[in-house]
Amino acid sequence: MSPDIVRNMAVKEIKLWRSALSVPAVNRRALEKSKTLAADAVIYDLEDPVAHGRKAEARENLEQLLRIIVPPA
């Protein structure tokens, strides 16, 4: 964004992201480790890094992780 656009925005603070971590959801060890890292964003990838035959496993791994991170209300 140009400085002129930023100056005209009604935003109190813009938080810049320093890091985004991409984690293949088929890799359980990487999923567990992602909970401990101080990344600004974590992208749990179910597409390209996951072999076609392991997509269901990756979805199950991610579902288990999210149940721990975001407990049901």
C-alpha cells in the first residue's frame, strides 16, 4: 500500500506479519510442533504437500489438532 492510502485509512494500528508457517496436515510431528511456535499465522495445508492417497489421513490429523486447540463450546 502506498503511504497516502495508509494515511487516509481509519485504522488505529496495522499489525505487520513477520512470519507465516505452512504445515502439511499429513505430518503429525509438524502439526504438534506448530502449536509451540511463535508464527504470526499457521497455514495447515491439505492440498499439494499431501499425497492423493493420504488426504483422508491429513483431514483426520487436522481435525484432532483443532479439537485440542479450539475446544468445543
